[in-house]
Amino acid sequence: MPVNAFAVLAEPARRRILDELRVSDRSVGELVAALTISQPAVSKHLKVLREAGFVSSRIAAQHRIYHVEPAQFAAIDEWLAPYRLLWTKHLDRLARHLDTTE
């Protein structure tokens, strides 16, 4: 069953985790400290993000270090591209309309 990326990203705590990982790779402990979320909750959200392909991890000594995987975001960006184009067209029309009413 394919992952619904929007369902995964709908959870605010997961978006906060991704925001932290966007800045730099982090361990679970570092994420817990930065987000003031319990360790079990962070681990649960990381598991969902990992299974959905948004993050991956590597082992460093006794820690698992997480980082963002851009491929899933590229897929979302690709899906959004036609909508972005649609909005651009509408905004261009609005700008032209506003220019003619002045």
C-alpha cells in the first residue's frame, strides 16, 4: 500500500521533527531536547517518517542519527507543480487586472 505523504505530514510533531532535521542531522536525544517531546513520542514519529521515506538513519557509536531524505519531498513537489502553475496563472491575471484598474 503506497504511503499517503500528506497524512504523514499532517501531524504537527512530525513537521517539527523534519524542521529540526532540515537544519542538521540529529539523534533522538537531541530531537527530544529541541522539541520538548517525550522520547517515546519522538521515536514513534521517527518510525512513521522512516517508513514513509522522509528520513533515514545511520548508527554512530551508541546513537542512531537521523537525516532528511529529499526524494519524498521531490515527489510531493512534482505532484504540486501543476497546482503551482495554476496559481501562478491566476495571480498573473489578478496583477494584470489590478494594473488596468489603476
